[in-house]
Amino acid sequence: MTIIELERELLHLGISSDLYSIMTGGLPNEKLCIVKDDKWQVYYSERGKKSGLKIFETETEACEYFLCKVKRYATK
């Protein structure tokens, strides 16, 4: 899965973009984030900190983990 495919799936599932941040980096308040630094990172940005940081070698692993975390907010 790529970032493009992830974005499509999130739209398809009706998950609000207020809940996540894709490839923007930084620490947006109260959002699940996915970024690529040296490696792929998925974390929850909370009060200026990376909470629950997970590191992945591949885009596919990171995207699949991210999707699994936000699927519970699906409206469709």
C-alpha cells in the first residue's frame, strides 16, 4: 500500500481528515500522523509530543499499520 492508496481508502471509509495527518510532519494537535524521515514513522501527536511512535522500514508496513489504527473511525 502506498500513501496515495491510503488516502483513497481513508476517503472511501469516510474517516474525517480532522483525525489524521499524512506526510505533513511536525506535531499537529491530537492527530494520528504518518511521515517519512529516515524511516517511516506513525505516531499520535499529542501536546507537542510523539506518542506511541512506531518505526517502519517500508511504506507498505507504515500505511497498513496507520490504516488499522484509524479504521475504527470509519463511517461507511
